[in-house]
Amino acid sequence: MQQFFIAIILVLGLASWWLYNENQTLTANNYKLELAVEEQQRTMEVMKEQYEKQGKALQNMSRKNAEIEAEKAEYLAIFSRHNLDLLALKKPGMIELRMNNASEAVMEGMENDTKELFNLDVPDTTD
């Protein structure tokens, strides 16, 4: 009878030891999972902020595009109202001066836009 109780005590002791080790393993895994969830939540917050920034940038670009399209329509309307060939034949000095000034303004605008794009592509290393 004593051997039976000793066997039961050994079985219960081994089962308790195994359950304790499983509990320790599960506790460690639970802690790791909680850390992973926190990291994912932080990552999702960063992604949400970036998404909002991209949305605002897209809205700004769309607004600028609409302004540029309106300006283009205005210039096309000016050209459609005037016969520049006839005007150039009648008053060549006036047209030449205006065309040169307008060409210079367009070239300066292109240079400024190119500089802005270059500055966007090349990071500032003065920090």
C-alpha cells in the first residue's frame, strides 16, 4: 500500500513539475506576444500619420494642379482672342519685346522649379 501512495506522489510531483514548466514557458510567450502587439500598434500609428501626411500632400498637389490648369486656361483664352501672326506683322517691335520678356520669365520659372525639385531629391547635409 505504501508503494502505491509513493507512486501516486511521484506521478503527482512529476505532473506538477511539468505543469510548472509549461506555465513558465506560456508566461514568457505571453510577454513576447504582448510586446509584439505593442510594437504593431506603434507601427500602425506611424503608418496612419504617414497616410494622413500623404493625403494632405496629395490635396495640396491637386489644389496646385487646379491653379495651374486655371492659369493655362487663362493663357489659352488670351491666345484665342488675339491673332498674333497679324499683330507681329503690323507691330514687330512690340511683339518681339513681349515675347522675349515672356520667354525669359518662363525660363526663370523652369530654373526655379528645377532647383526646387533638385533640393527635394538631394538631402540637406549641413545639419
